[in-house]
Amino acid sequence: MTFSPARSLVVCRAGDCVVVGTVDADPARVNRLASLGILPGAELRVQQTRPVVVVELDETVYALDREIAAAVLVVDVVEEAARAAE
């Protein structure tokens, strides 16, 4: 498994599978996201991006305000099989 360059969660598209790289926010917000499991290394599947960002983590779905989602930097998960086909 390899990763693409980092980008904000708000610019992802529905269906994207991403891994959290960092959370660039105040400590209280970082702690709140971490309590949900949204922390570096977590794999998310983006379900929608407007009007809020909806992500799936394991079998739980979270709706994140766009301001909060903007602080979450992620990278795409690129499966090796897909890269070999390129």
C-alpha cells in the first residue's frame, strides 16, 4: 500500500478512501476528533462532502462540520494492484 500527497479532507470526493495524516487544530478539537477515532493512521471512507463532510470509520459514520474537516489532512490509499495496472 502506498500513499498520495496530503490534502484536506474537505477537498476529497465521495467514495475516496483516505488515511488521516495529521490534524491541524487546537488541542481541544484534536482531542475531540481523537475520541472519535479520527487520528493519524485512521482509514476513512468519504461518503459526502456537502453540506457537511460525512465519513465512515470502521462501521461508524460521522458528520463533520466543514471547518473541522478542513483541519484534517489526509492521503489517498492507493492499492498496489491498482498501481500495477497503471
